[in-house]
Amino acid sequence: MLLVGGFKYVGGRTGAKLALDVVTGELGVLADAIVEQSLCFTGRKQTGLLEAGRQRLALATLAHHHARPGFREEALVHEQREELAFGLVHAHHSAVLLTWWRRWRRKRLLQSGKLDDAAFVAAVEGVRAARALDAASRRRLRELVIVFLAEKEITGMGGFSVDDRVCYLIAVQACLLVLELGIECYDGWTSVYVYPGSFREADGEAEGGVFAGVAMQGGAVALSWTDAVDGAADGRDGFNPVLHEFAHKLDMADGAANGVPPLPDDMDPAEWGREFADAFAELGKDVDDGRRTRIDPYGATNPAEFFAVLSETFFEKPQAVRKEMPAVHELLVRYYRQDPMA
């Protein structure tokens, strides 16, 4: 389940982008031209910083516009272009500094090596896909868990008490997804909320349903502990709310939950879009026709849910994905840099 939080989409663009467009069409084009070629590190756009910078620049530009009503429009646009360019350069340097600081901090965390080894091993043994990792992969997973637990706040909700077992079981599964992608995929948000069982989301967009997990655009992940335990315990049923919701966070990393996460540089977005669209349409047809499928029918809800469902299925019963959707299975192997069937 995914929610859009912090802003609402309007025609596929964020409020910050719309604010820039309000100033002048020319400024909006300039912003996009500069932004699309900046703030790229390790092949992934730092979208959170980008959107925050856009919003601050938009507000400053609008305030500047109203403070100088007597200026000729041409002069004002010229000044705004200079301010915008300066602001974007400043945002770029801030992003560079933040990236450097994160890498330095993470290096320090790994040097400290603070981890409850017994809790880590117990969590790994409780997750089938993690249990199958070789020694080198387990060492990488351990490092990712150290950073994850240092940077994320795992909080109990509804009277639920969080202990080491809770933290490590969530962290191991979340980090399994990014074992070969890097923990920076989870930058830009902090909180994980854990309920004792399935919970009701009060947000109107969720239509008051009861959920095992929710991922919010630009915000927290919420999980049901009983469902998280059940999902980890049976590693072959294709149901795992932790993998599902954290796959949503990967998808959201570029600012849009659309089933297309930021792809590594050696992958073709057009190929991804084509193969996933065909497979999504086929699953939808099977569900509409009442045919049984090895893939959870919930994946036919929308492209974002399709990616999340396929991700949890890929790690729990990869043979089902390869059987039903061989081209998509190959893309997931290339994206996650892992092959659970190997």
C-alpha cells in the first residue's frame, strides 16, 4: 500500500514544480534544464534535496516579484534568472556537502561496528532469502544493517513495544533489497512505525482500509508486526509486507511512485517500461478473467503495486516470477543485482 504524503500530485508534477511555473514559463524551463543535469551521485538523483530547493527558490522568487511591482517585466525576469541560477548552484554545493558528510558518517559507523551479533544472526536465520546468502553477502548485509539502524527511527504505535528482535527483523529485510544497490537508496526519510497488528489508515486517500503496511511518499513506512513476522516466517508464499513496503520506497526515490525506480546506468528505462507494461496488462487481464495466477492479484491494482508485489515475490518465490514473466524476472535480477534462484 502506498500513500502520497507531504504534497499532492497535480498532472504528475509536484507543488514545488508548479510554483516555479507560476513565476514565468521561461523560468520553469530554465529550472528544469539546470536541475535535470545536476545533483546526480552514484547514478541516482538526490530528489529530496532537489524538490526542497525548488520550493525554496519558488517562494523566494514569488516574494521578490511582489516586492518590486514597479519594475519592468523584462528586468524582473533577468534578475529572477540570476537568482535562480545562483540558488541552484548553491543547492548543488549543499548536496555535494551533504553527500560527503553522509559518506563520512557512514564510514565512522562501520568502523565502530556496533551491532548485536546475536540479534542480527537470529534475524538473518528467520528470513529465507537472507539465510541463503553467502559469507561475503552476509558481511555486506551486516554493514547495511548497522547504518540502517543508526539512521532510521523505529517507533512502536498503538501501545506496541519495540525491541531488538523487531528492529533487526525489519532492518535485515529492508537491507536485503538494497544489498547491491546501496543504503543511500533510503536517503531522504527517517521513520518506521510498527503497529502490533493490521491497522486502519485514517487518511482519506486510503479509504479507511485495514493494512499490513503503508509507505508514504517522502515520509514514513508503517508496518504491522504480526504480518511482518508471518511474512518472514513463510519464505515461499510471496507475502512479505516488509519487502513490499520498502520496494515502494525504492520506487519513490525519484519522486514518483509509478513502478519505475531510479535505474542503474547500465539499464534501459525504455526496456523496463515496455516489459513491465506488457506484464502488468497481462496480469490485469488474468485477474479480470478470473484466471489463477502465481502472482498476487493485488499487483494488478496499479504499476506501483505491481513493482512492489513482484519485488516481494522475486525474493520469496522467484521461480513464480520467472515462470509467469521471464523478461521481467531478468530485469529484476539486473536491477537488484541478485538472483535468489542462483
